[in-house]
Amino acid sequence: MKINIERLMQEIEYYAQYGQKPGEGITRPSFSEADYKVREVFINQLEKMGLHVQVDTIANIWAKMPSENENTSTIVIGSHLDTVPNGGKFDGALGVLVAKEIVQTLLENNISLNHHLQIVSFTAEEPNDFNLSTMGSRALTGKLTYSQLMNASDSNGFQLSNAVKKAGGDLEKISEIKREDLAAYIELHIEQGKRLEKQDLSVGVVNQIVGIYRDQIQVFGEANHSGTTMMSDRMDTLTAVSEMVLAVEKVTRSFNTDAVATVGKLNVHPNAANIIPGRVDFILEIRSASREERKAIKEAIYKEFERIQEARRVKIISKNILDQQECTFDSDIVQYLQHAADSLEIPYTTFASMAGHDATHLADITKSAMIFVKSIDGKSHCPEELSLAEDIEKAANTMLHAVLLADKEID
């Protein structure tokens, strides 16, 4: 039994039109008009397949293929449909569409499972204007409180509760989101790196996810006239932040490990050609498989920040917005994926993911693991993001047979 790769590739192209701009990739952040539209399309397709569709209180979308055994637990497969700005067509959406294709294949072959099988599309996996990434999976696993969610707003002051309501959720009922019926969660995703390509492999089995740490940092100087303020009199925030960004790179490289640190978002105020910047906001991110290493890198970076603050006569205020611990996936689910690949004679490797995913949080409440598809040139979060049909087919079939194995083996 195999998935229909032609149908799947057509679906990928179909979904890519939502939020797509010629030459600029796909911009479909959660709670954007493109996101609301693609949610509607997805739900309509699921209902036409005869599945029971539910939108939970955080606006995660669930579609159930029930087992004949009503009292059994549930295996969940899926990912997310939102994108980063100017992103690609595969990140997230591929995992959701592969999950849909797997269910379609099972239905067409009249396969009845011992467990319920449920497709999920999680809300706001990507970083967003509400500063709550992996929002849907974190809410599901109790990592986001009622207060955090109800008090969240975007840069325009729009309340998250209103955005979620428009998507069919209801934050007032967030306490009802808990699930105690899950038997397993398996997520397919593009690798977003070059490791599989360097080994000429289509498939990677993921047994771990690195931890991610993010601080929101504000740097205050003094805005002033760019023409009349002499160089010696300036408290230029942007030049201070420029030094800070370079310090992040220098410090992290000095550790000589697989750890990475990034400043990928800056907002300059007042952002005018003839005004010396008086304030800059940015986000510092550190990723590593070791909590101790992340802490050491952070401390070394902030030591450099303090030096720059004094030399540049600026003031730094920081606030932690994410401290996601590293995650080791369930050995049984990892083995189901490995055995499925072996049975299909598909070569693979097993490694850790350097990117965060919803599976990180699901692993706290159920057996979980992931499968990666080769990314051409390792590109992701950009319009050039690409995975080939031949690689997708191998990964999707591996996942299909892993689901069948999990259904057979999990009590």
C-alpha cells in the first residue's frame, strides 16, 4: 500500500496559492486573511472526506477517522499550515497534507485501525506578531496559561482572543483543551538543513529536538538630529546594536559546537533618514541540544552586551519570551519509523532536529517522534524552499507504514 504522490503534489501546489506573491514566496502567518482562508479550504476538504472535524479552543483543526472500537485511544498525525513571511510551500503544510493523504489512502483501501486516527493542523507554529510561537501545541499541553493568552496582543494592539475567535476558537474555554486519549503523535516535516542531502538520503528519522531560548531585547539611546549632532555627542542605539549582533556571532562561534545563535528581527525607532536611532528592539535566539551550553552562551553574550552598553552609553532591557527545553522522542515511535523504512528498503539516518516543532510539546503528553524529508540545498523559510516528489513519496510511505505499525503495536 502506497500513497498517491501525484495527488499529494497537486495538493501542495493548490495550498501554496494562499498567501503567495509572485517572486516573494508565501506569507501566511496565523490569523492573517490568507490563514483564515486556507483553514476554510482545509476544513471543507476534510468534511468531504467524511471525517469528523473539530476546531478546539486555540483554533487547532482536528479531523478524525474513527476506529470501530469506540473506546480506544488516538494516534495523531499532522503539522501546521501557517508560514513565515516570504516562506516556502513545504514547511509545515507538507506535514499536514501528507497526514491527509495517509488518511485518504487508508480510506480508499478500506483499512480499519485498532486506534482512532486524527489529523491535526496546529495554530501558530511559526513565530508571529503575538510573540507566541508553537501556540497551538503549547496551549494543548498546558504550557500557555489563560492569563498569557488573554493578555496577548499584536503590534497593533489587536487582542489574540479576537483573532482566535475569528478562526473558530474560544480562549475563554482554554481549560477544556486537554487531551487524555492520545496514544502517539507522528509529524512529517522538511529537514530545513543539508544533512540528508550531504548523505544523499531522502529520509531522516528524528529522535531528538534541540532546546530554543529567546530574549526580547530593547536598547535605549537618544534620538537626535542627524545633521546637527556631532559624532562625539551621539548615543546612537543602532550602532550599539550592530556591535551586539556581531558579538552574538563571535561568542557563539567561539564555543565551536553545533550550537547556533541568531538576531533575526530588529525594529528601529523612529526609523527616519535624518534622525539618530533612539531605540532598537530585537530578538536574540540560542539553540543547542544542551541546556547548560545554552546558559553558558547566553552568559557570554550578555557579558559582551554589558561592555557595549557602557562604551556606547545606552541602556539595555531584556525579557525572556521562550525557554523551550530540548526533547528526546519516544524510542518506540522512533523504532516504528526505522522499521517502516527498513521494510520498504528506504535508506535513512537518525539524528536530532535543530529546528523546533510542535512535536516537541506533544512529546510531553504522548509517545512522539518525527520524520524528515530532504531539503534541496538545505533551504527553508524562503521562496526557494524545495523538496522533490521522489523524496516526499519515500518519506510519506515510511510514515504510512509507521502509523500501521504503531496501530498494531501500541496497547
